[in-house]
Amino acid sequence: MPKFRKKPVVIDAWQFTKENFREGVPRDFRDRRVTLWSQYGGEVIEGEIDTLEGKMRISEGDYLVKGVSGEFYPCKPDIFALTYEEVDE
């Protein structure tokens, strides 16, 4: 069976936390496909993203990832840590 390695690709990502949400969503992540909101006096933050696979939910602590083709998708923190590492620009 042939084996394959994922090509190294640099992506933009933003972690969806109460603190980051209060500071404001980065300009590159403001898009009609991404809807983020807070409720209960800001105690709960949630969102919804139109992805290539359909609508997906994003919860506090998840990462909002902007893919190489400009698509958006959520990623759980544990998966993000296993898949990505920070790079110097």
C-alpha cells in the first residue's frame, strides 16, 4: 500500500475565545460565511460557519481556520495542536 505525507501548507488561524472575541475578529476573518455571537452577557460565545461541507458550529476555544483557497472551517484545539505548529513569517 503506498503511503502519502500531507504537504506543508501555511494557514491563517484565529482562536475563538471570549478575550479574542471582545478584542474583535481580525479583518481577514470577517466574512459573510462566518457568523459569531455572544449571549448571556457575553458568558457564552458561539458561531456558525458555512464550510465546503455545509454549516458547522464553532465553540469557545476552537480555532477558526482560513484554508489555502480562502475557505473557512472550525478546528478543535486538540486537533489543531496535533496538526499545526506556529511559523515565523
